[in-house]
Amino acid sequence: MDALSVDKLDKRAVEYQKIYGRWVQVSYLLMDIFCILLGAYLVYYVRFSPDALEGLLRLKVFSLPYNPFLPYYKAFLVLHIVVVVLIFKNQNLYTTPRWRSGVDEAILVFKGVSAATLLLMIFMYLANIQISRFVVLSSWGVSVCSLTLWRYFKRRVIESRTAKGHGMRNILIVGAGKVGHKLADILKRNQHLGMRVTGFIDDYKDGENILGRVKDLPQVLQRHFIEEVFITIPSERELVKKVIAEARRNKAVIKVIPELFDGMVSRSPPSLELFGDLPAMEIHREPIPELGLLFKRLIDVAGGLVGVLLSAPVMLAIAIAIKIESQNGPVIYRSGRMGKKGQIFDCYKFRTMVPDADAVKDKLRYLNERSGPFFKITKDPRITKVGRFLRKYNMDEIPQFFNVIKGDMTLVGPRPHPIDDFKLYNLEHYRRLDVRPGMTSLWAIKAQNDPSFESNMTLDLYYIENWSLWLDIKIILSTIPTVLKGVGR
């Protein structure tokens, strides 16, 4: 068979693997949809027609029992399936990576189904859709169990086939040093990876598992039907070039274990990027809670819209009061503030000071009662009578709901500082700019009257390093009584 025919066969094999892989992913997706549908049907029958459940189990009854809110249940089910599938797709749950354990897969399933259910519950609450909480929560539990269970059996089947030698790939390790033997030990202890270590190639060592020298590589590759070659001596550049060239001629997969990074990378698989013709391996990346941040943004938008609608009459009354007291200045005061990653934005507030307040700020700095890059005077002569009332109950900050909707701010986060205060930051203070500033914060409910900037920083950094949606909810709930106490200044 000529080389052209071999290349055609190789291309056909690659194309077959791609098509086969797609069909496997589609089958996983269809299995998820089937499990969710079956679980939802069972839960619905248990809640609304337990007598007809026996007929459903015998495959005699398929129509759902009547309920005036049945269309909402159907819509919820469709949306639930769509959101779960999208989240699972993002979490790579429609493949079975060899490096991912069954426990990790179960945790991802739990997180994905829980996130989808929580998102739809928030949507139903905001849309005032009335459906049974028993059905929603039971569907969540059944989905978590069924989607985890069938994946468990799928993994057992794959591991069973691997243990019998099906799908095992013959591995050759170039370099019988410390790194090479460590790799061999890892592959032998993790049979589910589907890799069988055939032996080593090494120019300087002898032993039972040494199959030859680098010059013997063509014969070793063919004699032992090697499918993958791991190179553990990348520092010997000329030798590595010869190994790669010969391995490519024999259609073997080639992988390099960098000696420099032995024991330095995290458990997650490192990625490789190309910058021009220079490869760069990513050794570490802080995990980003993308799903949690998505929920935080959805809550911000929903909370901002609700805040604007509920406070509209109050904002109108405040605007009238400001204009009656001082007709010269604007109602809304736009203050340049430092946002996430140092981005400057206009922070909206009701004007609480005389129109030329900024012009005389520097003249009053000697009266500053706060330490560090803070500026606050209890009896600030620039504050108007209406402004003093608004500040007492933090009502001057109501327009910041518009900043939240725009995305400049969030409902909960470190309070934004003016630009002139930012200029007084020390280098370690910049960390508070890693996240969006918020309408309320941990500092606002814990130490609003504490004059120390370091206390402010300590609370802000604690929030950033320990952030969770539950922490946001607790801060929002604690903000309400704090505002009603009238402790603002």
C-alpha cells in the first residue's frame, strides 16, 4: 500500500473518530433529557394524581393529569432541560475525560442541576408564576440522583472495558530517569486512563523494561505497536528532535513532560497557548466562579429594576425637595469613582451639598475625621438640610440602582471611592479594585462609623476572598435594618 493510501486511511480514521465522538455526546445528552423528563413526570403524578401513577409505570397512561397551571409546569420543564444542558455542555459533562474522577463528575452534576433550578426559581418568583414548590424541589432531587446514577454506570462500563484491555493504548516512555519512572507509576496505578506502559527508551540506562536506545526507536515502535510516546527528557533538544521526527513517521501521538514543572502544576490539566510560533504552558490559574458570577449579575439586574420601580415615588419626592431648597444645582450629582480594575465611572447620587462643594473640598481637608484615603466631616458645612436627612438614611444613594443596571456597580461589593481618595491608596489597597464596587458592603453594615481606613480594607478584602451568593444575601438583609437606624453621615 503506498503512502498516499495510508494517508487517506488515516484521515478516514480521524474523521470516523470525530463522528463517533459526536454521536456519543448526543447519546449522553439524550439520556439526560430522558432522565429529567421521566423524573418530572413521576413527581408530577405523585403530587397531583398518585392514583394514576400505577398506570404510568405500566406504560398505559401518558397524558398529564389536569391542573390549571399545567402550561407553567410544561414551560418550567422545557426551560429546566435547556438550562441544564447548557450548563452541562459548559462543564464538559458530555464527554468522559480520563483525568476526571467519578466524584468530580457527581459534584459537577449536583452544581449544574442546582444552579439551573435556582435560576428558574428566581425567575418564577420575579414573574409571580404559581407552581408547586414540592414539584420543583422534588424534580431537582430526582434529576440530581438520576443524572448522577446513569453516569456512574456509564463510568463502570468504561472502566470494566478498560480493565479487560479494550481501548488500551500502548505507551513508550523516552527517558528512564526520575520523571519517566514517576509517569510509569502514575499510569500503572490509574488503569482507567487506558494507557499500558510497554517500556522505556534510554541511551544511558539498562534494565528489564529498557527496550532499546534512541537509535532503536523505529524497530521498538513497530515491534510493540506503540501508539503514544511520552518524552521526559525535553532538555536534550537534539535528541528530542530525533525522537519526534521518528515518532511522527510512525503515526504515534507525541507528548512531552517538562522536567522543569515536575510537581509544580495543579491537578487541573494545563493548557497550551500559541503566541506566534512560541508555545506557552499555563501552570496555574485561579478558578473563576463563572456560574456564581452569572447569578450575581442576574440578581443585580433584577434587584436594580425592582429597586428603581419601588423607589420611583420616593425619588420623585426627593427630587422635588432638592429643587425647592436649592434651585441652582442639579438634582443628580455625578461623581467620578474608581471601579473594577481601575475603570473610572460616573456614580449617581442625589445632590446633598451646595453646588460648589467640590471646589472647596481641599480647603476643608484639615477637618477630615477619617484616617487614610478617606474624607468625612460629621458637620460638613457644605451639606444642605435636605442632604443631611438623605444621608442619615442613605437615601442619597438610591440612584445607584441605575449604576447597578448599567454594570458599573453591583448590589454588594466594596464601596466606590472618589478619584482624589484613590490617589492616596497604597499599593496593597489596589486589591479592592479586583471586583465591582457595590451599593452596600460588609463595611457599611459592620463599621460604617469606624474612622480607620484599614478596618475598611480588612472587611473589603475578607468579602473579596470569601465571596459567595449566600454572603451577598446576608449583607443585603443586614443592610435594611442598618439603613432604618439612620446611622449614615
